[in-house]
Amino acid sequence: MTPLRTLGASDLEVFPLALGGNVFGWTADRTASFAVLDAYTAAGGNFIDTADAYSYWVEGNKGGESETVIGEWLAERGNRSDVVIATKAGAHPEYQGLAADTVKRAVDASLRRLGTDYIDLYYTHYDDPSVPVEEIIGALDELVRAGKVRAIAASNISPERLQESLDLSDREGLARYVALQPHYNLVSRDTYEGPLQAVASRSGLAAVPYYALASGFLTGKYRPGARVESARSGRVEEYVGSERGDRVLAALDTIAAERGVQVATVALAWLAAQPTVAAPIASARTVEQLPALLAVADVELTETETAALTAASA
């Protein structure tokens, strides 16, 4: 059985791969989503990541589709206490920003869609510099005290605002961020490595990176001349055929071949080996895509392998 990882100073214990819910209600319909959720939990997975904004950008959607699918699945399976549900506030078209009243209305809407009376991990999706950290943390603290949220976290935030938030929590005895969700992978390291990672490390925060596979590029299926039918294929153009992208894929190919595992597994294993990282996030539209992701729980890279990938991605 795969050992679970504790998220920061919380009592949340999670599988070392978080299942991304951004595709539910978008590129995966209800039936496909249920199948992926069933297969993930059957393999021991318990950490599901979504957001109230998923997937308002799709024609005909208005946001909340992913939460709704997950809520219907939880109701049908009767397994709410077996899974850690993470969702986010601040980017839904009807609840934009992090003003206290907006956050409080957003959490109630998420709870309704999820069909639950508590959220395990609640993120601020994007920082809102127009709102003082005192107001944001104060609102999140109220949600924790009310039992609507078990633990709080931040995503897309500057090192300065993150530190300011943590200092406030410590000084005033308010709910404190336990995790951070940065954009971080083998071909996108600059956003997280450096000051943000330093704050997380110093403060005992668990990192739960999104775009862990660079929108699919790090699965190895996007290569010069290859045609891939995917709603997200436009996001990988900056990597395909680039010198850095080619170096990273070559290093991944070598290690994957030596290990007898998929390229995606090695890419996730590199992330899992980085300081502060508790569980990378990756999504699957189909059950067939899951094994390569789940295998990260069983693959621990050697120092030499990790160093080779780090060098290739420099």
C-alpha cells in the first residue's frame, strides 16, 4: 500500500499524485469522469483537485461543472470521508476576486455543487492584490472556524504576499496556509524555484504543482511532426521543437527506457523528488491514461537520474 503524505502542518494525508479535475465536465463527460474517478480511487488515490471556475471557458459552460460532476460521483459512491477534496475560490465568473463577502459566497456555492458540508483543502485560486491579506486570511479563518473548510492553501501568489499572509496568521493566531499550488514542471521551473520555494520550505508548506506534465508535453506524445488531437495541444507549442524541450524529452526517454516505465511517470517522479513537493497534479480524460500517472507512487529516481533531468531542463 502506498504511503500517504501529510500536507504541511495539516492533518490531511494524501496519495502522492493528485487527480486534476479540470477535465471533468469539459473533455471528459460525466460517464468518462466517473470511470476515471473510480479507477483512481481503486488504485489507492484519495486526493482530488478542482476549482469553482472549471470549466467556464467552454462554450455552454458557466463554471462549476467539474465540482458538480465530482459531487454527483461522491453521492453515488457514498465515499466522501475516503477522499480529500481540494477546490479553489476567486476565478468563477460570478465570484471573482478575494473580497471577504465574495469568498464566503463562493464557498457556499462550491459546497452545494459538491454536495458536501465541508471542503478538505480550500485554495485562493489567484491572489487578489486589491484586497489586503488581513481581509483574505480573516475570511478564510472564519470558514475554518465554521467547519466549512478543514485547511487553507494558496495558488498563483507572489513570495511577498505569501510571506505577509503567513506572518499575519502567526501573529494573530488565524488559520494558516498549509499548502501552495505553483505552476511547476521540468520545462517551467522559474515561477516556483527561488523565492517562492524558499518561503514554502522555510514555512513548512507542501507544494502541489499544477501543469505537472506541461499540458501533456511531458508525456512525450507531442514531438516535432506529430499530430495530437487534444483541446490543450495549443499550450504545448512553446515546448515542441525547442532546444530545452528536446533535451528534456531525450533525458526522459533514456530513463523511461531503462526503467521500463512511461515518460510521464519519470517526469512526475522528478517533480515528486523536489524539495517541498508533496503531490504533483495530473489529469486524465480516460482510464487508459491513468496507469502512467499512478505509477509515480512506485518510482523513486536515483540522485543520478534526478540530476540528469535537472541538468537537461536548465
